[in-house]
Amino acid sequence: MDSFTQALLGSAIAESVIGKQVGRKASLWGAFLGVLPDLDFVVRYSNPVDSFTYHRSYSHSLLVFIALVPLLVWLIRKLHPASAQQTAAWTAVVTLCLVTHVLLDTLTIYGTQLLWPLSEYPFGIGSVFIIDPLYSLPLLIGCIAVLLTRGATARRILQAGLVLSTVYLLWGLLAQHIMHNRIQQHLDELAPGIHRVTLTPAPFNSLLWRFIVRVEGGYYEGFMSFFDAPGKPAMQFHASRDELIPGLQNMPSAARLMWFSKGQFSITQQQDSIIISDLRMGVEPDYVFTFKVAERVQGQLVEVAPQHINNRNVTRQKLDWIYQRISDSSLPLPVGNFAR
């Protein structure tokens, strides 16, 4: 989830737990703790693939937090000796802010390595988009209320915001389950027993869902809204140069990309450049995490230093399509000029 929302969540949690006892410092510490795991972005790795795949690793590990929580509580008590007797409450604040951060990130599709260093598996459920105003707004209203006045009414507004935002996350999990079942009914017609499905909400909402069905030699992309009539969803097939996989598996960066995407990747060749895209984040053909990993030289694959290809191309036309598609299943899929 975006760092601003994580700061709001941390601030709301800290204020609810200890704000009445220690004042505004609770909200400030909560906001800091809420964004603390994301500060790993300052670490510079040797290449963009490592930056992509090692983000949300050690800094988002529940095992690392076991050692980090006592250190942070000690620091807070040293900086605020007047509230040093609130050790249990501060421990609860630090623990909740860090743990809720990584659990919220786990609900997005990116991938969070909760068990690092024992396991690098990137947990990612994909039931909420990485930025969702419907989740963030109740937290923002609650934090503003407490900022303006610290009365009982403001605290109740803040707590109501926490409840509403949590209910929204539960709704996202339920919605994903419902939509997955609706799509699953038609997958056997597409590729009986040979498919991998990724289902995520379209940007900024939880009513329109985008899905990728990975099959041998390519993948299908489609969208389904809660308001669509029953029936097979509209999908489009896109080819992937899967015959290159054996050669790319011997290249560390390419292999790591294919692993991190959990098999939801595409391979394309543009002139002599071999490019891998993580299909989970973006819309065909514009994917956020796209990397040149190799070149074809005299018919052979040659590994190159990975290069990130910036395909971020958010336009008003795209956003308009998303919100029109929620209620209108007759709209064509976003291809061609829409995506470029």
C-alpha cells in the first residue's frame, strides 16, 4: 500500500492505543512507524531487478520485527521519559504499527517476504489495489478530526475510520473470492487443467477486477465487473516467447524475475532485446515492472545488465475507461491507442 496510507494507519492505531495518555506524540510516532518499513527504498542495489525483488524483504519481515520492536520501544522511552512508564502501551503501538503495515502490503499483489530470512517467498493476495481512496479516506478523516480537536468525539470518529477501513479490506477479500469463482467457471473451456490465474482489482476501486490467465505460450487478459451479466468474460490472448525460458533460467536476473512474478510474466523480443514483464501490475501492454534482461547475438541469448523500461502511462482516457467499464460490459478491452 502507498506510504501515505501506511502513515495514516499507523497514526490512527497509535492514537487509539495511547493517544489519550501521551498526547499528540502518539500520532507522530504512529505515522513514523507506519512508514518505517518502506524506508528500505533508500538502499541502492546493483541493478533494477534486485531493487524490485528485494523491496519488502528484510524490512517487512515479521522475524526481523521480533528484534526491532524492543529497540524502538527503548528509543521512545529514552526520548520521552515522562511516558516511560507506558512500556506495555508503547510496545503494543510499535508492534501493531509494524505488523499492520506488512499485513496490509500482503493484501496487495506486489509480494511481501514476511518470513525473511527463513524464506524469501513473496506473499501477495491481491485483494486491494496499491492505492485505494475508499480505504484511505476513513483513516484520513479520523486523523484530521484528532488533529483539529482531541476530544472524545474526534477519537470516536478516528476509531470509526479504523473500523470502516478494516471492513473495506474484508470486503476486498470477499469480492476477490466471488469474482474468482465466477471466472473459474469458464477456465476449463479455455485451458483444461493448465492455467495460472491472477485476479486483482482495477485501479482505485473494488468493483472492476482484472485477471490474467497464464497458459503455455502466452496469457489471456480480461476484466470482469460485479455488474456484468452471467457468462464467459471477454478475454484477449497475448503471445509470450516461452521457448526462450530454458535459456533465460540460467541468467540470475531473468530467473529471479520469473520466480518473483510467480510465473505470471511475459517474454517479448524487440529487435535484439529480450524483455520480461511482470503481468500482475499494469494493463496490456503497459506494465510497471518491465526489464530488458538479455540480447540475441548471432542467434544466441546473451545476458546483459538489467534495464528497467518505464511503461507507466496513466492517462485520463484510461481512468475514464475503468469507471465506464464498471457498469458497461460492452466496452472493448483497452488495447492499441488506449494502452499506449
